[in-house]
Amino acid sequence: MTAELENIEKEIISVIQDVCTQQEINEIVNVNFVPGNYIMSTVLVSVFCQIEIKTRITIPIDCYIFHDSDKKKQLNIKDAATKLLKLSKK
């Protein structure tokens, strides 16, 4: 795993942990945590700007980093970080 990917994961975890605390979601937030299983998508989209600031990666308006539309499944933080890293390389 690259340091860049680890940093993205760390920043996403930080943002999602804050959301969980605010919403009184008592779950361990780590790379295996699936935010879409606990947090409404409208809330997740609302924190994209925080993730962008912390990671310095722009998330396209038509991209929902916590979902894989091809496989039709919610993504964990590790997969979302990988997706975001790939976006940054485009």
C-alpha cells in the first residue's frame, strides 16, 4: 500500500468518524467500515468538500465515492480511498 493511499484512507476515516459522532453512530470506523450502510447518502455527499480539502483531490460532481455503480454495492473506506486515488490520477 502506498503512503498516498494510506493518507487518503486516514483523512476519509477522520471525516466519517466525525459524522458518526454527530449522528451517534457507535461503530468502529476503520478501512473496512462501509459508510453507506450507516449514513444517508445525502449526508455523505455533504461531506465530500471536507474530504476534498483534507485529501486535496477534487471529487467530480457526478462521482459518488462510496458506491460502485457497476457492481451495485456500497464501498468500504479502503475501496473508496482507492477510487479517489484513481480519480486523482486522471
